[in-house]
Amino acid sequence: MRLAVDKTSGDLMIDLPLTLALNLNLQKGIMKPTAGNNFVASLGTSITGGSDSSYVEGPMLRYGTSAFTYPVGGGGVYAPVTLDAVASKQHI
């Protein structure tokens, strides 16, 4: 699945479990997973974009052991977190 987020106003509420397998392109809009609905980036998922106006605000899972940058933030601030290669699944 490929997903491009380009909302002119408001947030993108994720109220179902969502797993991306190809690409997330963050152009404009804040993605907000609701309680209990995991937002997952599968092995091989690439992330493009990301800024103070477009990021993931809430929990995000990543499956795989390669280095990965989580496109997260909060309160209008993009604050990506990068993890080096790991031996097991990480949550952020």
C-alpha cells in the first residue's frame, strides 16, 4: 500500500489498524492513530516528506531489523526518531 497525506485542513484520524508495505509520503496533515489502532510500517516501507505540518502523532510500530526513521512529532513540531539496526521489533 502507498499512502500520500496532503490535507488542506484538519487531522487524518486513523480509526482502523493500518499497515503500510510500500511508501508513506507526508506532504501536509497530521496523522493521528486512535487508541488501539496500530499504525504499522512493514519491512521495506519508505517514508518521504515530513515537516512541522505533516507527521505521525501517536504510536507507530515498525517490523524489521534495519535502521528506520519514525516520522513522529507533536504539538506542531516534527521530531523524527531514528533507530539503528536492531535485533527485534521496536515500538515508539
